[in-house]
Amino acid sequence: MKSRLSGNEAVAYALQQLNPDVMGAFPITPSTEIPEYFAQYVADGQVNTEFVTVESEHSSMSVCIAAQAAGARSVCATSSCGLALMYELLYVAASCRLPITLACVNRALTGPININNDHSDSMGARDSGWIQIYAENNQEAYDNIIMAMPIGETPGVRLPVMSCMDGFITSHAVENIELLDSDVVQGFIGEYQPENYLLKKENPLAVGPYDVSAYYMEHKVMQAEAMKAAKNRILEVAADFEKISGRRYGLLEEYRMEDAELALVLIGSTAGTAKAAVDQLRAKGEKAGLVKIRVFRPFPGQELAKVLAGTKAVAIMDKSEGLAGGGGPLFAETRSALYDLPERPYLISIVYGLGGRDVKTDDIETVFSRLAHISSSSQIGPVYTHMGQRSKEETV
Amino acid sequence: MPSSNMVEIRWHGRGGQGAKMACLLLADVAALEGKFVQGFPEYGPERMGAPITAYNRISEKRCTVHSNIYHPDYVVVVDESLLDSVHVTGGLREGGAIIINTPLSPREIVPRLRGWQGRVCTIDARRISEEILGRNFPNTPMLAAAVRVSGVLEPNRFLASIEESFKNKFAAKPQLIEGNMATLQRSMEEVQLG
């Protein structure tokens, strides 16, 4: 069905179609509309969800953990400091192997206080053991959240899934969208049948007890194995999703990469702007391409190395600072992933778009012109720079 | 309508005047008409009366660009007082137009447009709204004026589609539909095309 919705409307509508058992609800800009719209579905009797309003995100995630451990499907939505307040519980959810679905509407972390978009919130949670999938636009935000449960709930994975979209840029922009029928969505996700859960009377169990040194490490290794196994499961679910939607997804998206010599690697809504810039450069005969990271956890390192193997110069663009002193988190992981290639392209780190700083097609073209210079001169120049800020050091 | 196949519109208003709602409504109606649309406001710490900006892209092909609009084809100014504090014609394309809510004629308002040489249209949105709706809701007249001036949608089909949209939006208050439709029609007639 053709429609037009904002990203938040699309995710709330998808959640209504998913009809989860429990939602832990606490508002924070820019994700507030998701529980707000969902509350209307509850009031109108369109879902059977137990809608639990709480006093903080620490509690909304606690509600999800308790419900999921009891054998129910649970969901919630948050942003920025809300996600930060959940951090303790994010690790609990993942280590208890509870496939909770979280809609993360990406917003800068305080401070300074800022309500606009960057990826510092979810990037801060990248080591928490959650699968992370990022959307470029409202359509992908809708599609990704429908794929979350079949990915997370499969026995070989059993991990929570964070489905991310850019705050305001995606969450508050109305664009065209293709929606699935609700019965198709229900058929796609099926019934949730956990193997073990708190309320299973044949096999009662405790969830989240103390783990002594003799066991803790084994449990962490199992979590690590589950994260590795998630890669295949994400692709399986994407293949099934293509059958019901006609839309194809992978771990990453290659855009005009066939013979690309200069390339960008980035995440989220900027990919759409970058596609327009790549098209303009291709029209001028430049061999430009783009790799959009859709799945950041598990990180598609081998796939990325394969795609970038033939390139000459690549800019890895991070929408979060990371403050590592040497480049953003996506840069660090990409450079590590390419280490085993016999011939590596030049790689630079560009941190951009922090706190809602806008990114235009012109900005992307400037990055490509820098890559062209690196490629032709064989001089990499500064490896780690920022883009779009007002300062003397502004290079790209 | 400009020669390129995408129309870009930038809205300037003050918080509480409904510029964002008009922008989203235009996207909604254009989508109903089979166009590819974007409608998005620029967000910050909003408060009543503070300047706000909102944007529309309307095209025959899906637009993947997700930046703000720096070179609009049309600028809609919902509050005349913004002419003094915001550079509303900044980046406005040659061959484009600015549409201003004011009782003045296009010729009278030009001296306040910082040297803008192009097309200027005006509409007394406040008076129209007060006469028909009994209150100052300038966004509805400005939406009609934007459609009329830009030609981005065929006026009669726009009116038919927006009536459908209003039936959903005002399902609980059907008495609002008639007044809003009358406001749109009158505004289409009264906008002064410079």
C-alpha cells in the first residue's frame, strides 16, 4: 500500500502491525512521537499491547527485560540521553539473551545540550551486545523494525535488536512509503516461541543471577558466538523479507561501486545525499561510489574489505566524534577490516554532521575532490579531520 | 513551474502559526496526487513566536537528498515581520517567486526585500482567515497561495485531494472542513500575482 509518513509515524505503524505484548514507554525528543502514536493505537483497541508508562528510560528498558524474560515480546523507543540512561540495562538485556526490539531515533548526546541528529548515542552503545541496524530513510526504518524480531528471536542468535534512524532528518520528515498488509507482517514474524522463559511451569528458571568467574567468561563467549551467527541470520531474514516486499537488503549497500576508485563509507540518511553527489560525479565521468553500512553490529568487516578492495582512496565518514584522538568509530573498524587486504586503498577519517550540522551534496563533492587529489598525488595528507565546522583548521 | 522536474519550497513562519503544518499538508496532498514528496521542518528549541523554517521537495522521481534547501524555487513568508529579521530571499532561485502574507501589494512590499529583483506575490492571509474562520490561522491561505503561484499541483485537483485529507484530519470536527475549504478557495482567488 502506498502512503506518506514520517519516520516516527512509519515505525509506530510498524509496531502496531507487529502487535507486541509489552511496550515500555518513556518520551524523549525526537523519539517521543513513537510511544505517542502507539498510545493512540492502544486507546483505539488496535493492539493487545500492555502499554507500561514509566518514570525513566532505565525503567522502560527494565520493563522490556522483565516482560521478555517472562516470555513476552517487548519493544520500546528512545533517543540520546534516554539511551544513555538505559546503558546498564542494555547490557543486561543482551547478556540475558532477550530479543527485545528497540527503536533508536539517533540524537546527539549531551553536552552541550542539543536535540538534533548525530550517532553518538547508539555508537556509545556499540559494545553492549545489541544488534544494530541503521536506516537511510522512512522506508528503511519501517522495513528494519519489521525484520528485527525474526533476526533477534532465532535460537542461534537470541539477541536484542536496535533499529536506528536519524533524528528529525528521518523521524520528522514526511516522505512516500510502501506499507505491507498487517496480516503479511504477522505471517512474517510468526508466533514468538521462546525455548525457556520465567513463566514456563515445566521448566522454571532464574534470569540474570550472579555469574562467578568460573562461568562468566563462558557466557561472554556464547554471546560473542551469537553475534557472529547473527550475520547469516540477518541475510536470511532479508531474503525472506524481499519475498514479501520486493525490497532487497544486505549487511551493507553498495552504490555504484562496480568500478569505483574513490569511495565513501557512511551510515544513515547522509547516504541518500551522497547518492545524489555520486550520480553527479558519475555524470562527469568520475569513478565515484558509496558504501552504506546498514548493519553496524555485527560489523560486516569481511564484506567491507571485499567491496573496497579495488578502490584507490576512501573517506570513512563518522557522524559521531568518539573522541578517540585518531578518528571516529566507523573509521577505526573499517581500517581494521581492511588490514588483511594485500593492497589497501588510502583511508581517511572525516567526522561530520555533529549535533545536526547539515550535510549538502556540495559537501560530499568536496570530500570526493579531496579523495581524487589523494589518489592522483599519492599523498594522503591529514588522516583525521572534521567537516563543516567553523574553524581555521577546516580542510574538508 | 520551473524547468527542472523538482520544485523546492522554503517556508518561513513563527512558532504557532502553522507553517510546519502547512508544509506537511502540502506534502500529504502532493503524495495523494502521485508525486514524490518531502516535507520537513528545521528543528531547534521551539517556542511560540520564534522564527521557524520548513521545507518541501516535490518531484516526479524519488529525491534521496536529505539536506535542508538552500536554493528554493519558492519562498513562503507566513509572517510579514520576518522580513526585517530573516534573510528570506537568501538563495532564492532566479525565476522563482516569493509569496508574502501582507495587506500590501507586491509593488509596495518590494522595498523590504533586500534587493530581490524577481517575482513577488502577496496575500492578506490574516484578513481572509479572520473573515472566514473568525481567527487568524494564516497557514491555510498561504498553502493555497503557494499552490496557485508554484503551479506544483493543479488547483482543482489540489482542492479535491485536500478535502479528502481534511476529512481524515478533522474526522472529529467536521464543522472545520467547510471553513477551511472556503478559505483555500478565496485565497486562490485573492493572491496578488506580481
